[in-house]
Amino acid sequence: MATGMGLALFGAALAAGFAAIGTSIGNGLVISKVMESMARQPELSGQLRTTMFIGVGLIEAVPIIAVVVSFLIIAK
């Protein structure tokens, strides 16, 4: 039974770790493209910034869900 718990902890750590890596890559891509767009069309910077914050907020939901799933795996 101890092996099963070890594997559960390993799976939980993998889920949270990969979610964090994916989120950081996604945030970096979104922010870099928004900065590029603002440089090309400065008159749209307010609208682009608002859209960026919505997108980053949605991307940030992924690791939160992954941590919840990790807790569920550990509690099982």
C-alpha cells in the first residue's frame, strides 16, 4: 500500500509541475504577442491590455485546477 501512496504523490507532483510549466510558457507567449501588437498599433493598447488580462486570467486557471486535481489524487 505504501507504493500506491508514493505513486499518487508522484502523479500529483507531475500534474502540478507540468501545469506550472505549461502556464508559464502560455503566459510568456501571450504577453510577448501583446507587446508586439502594442508596438505595431499603439492606438489599440488599451483594448489589447484588457484582452491580455482576460487571457492571462484564463491561462492561470489551469494550474489552480491542476493543484485541486493533485489534492484529489493525494486524498484518494
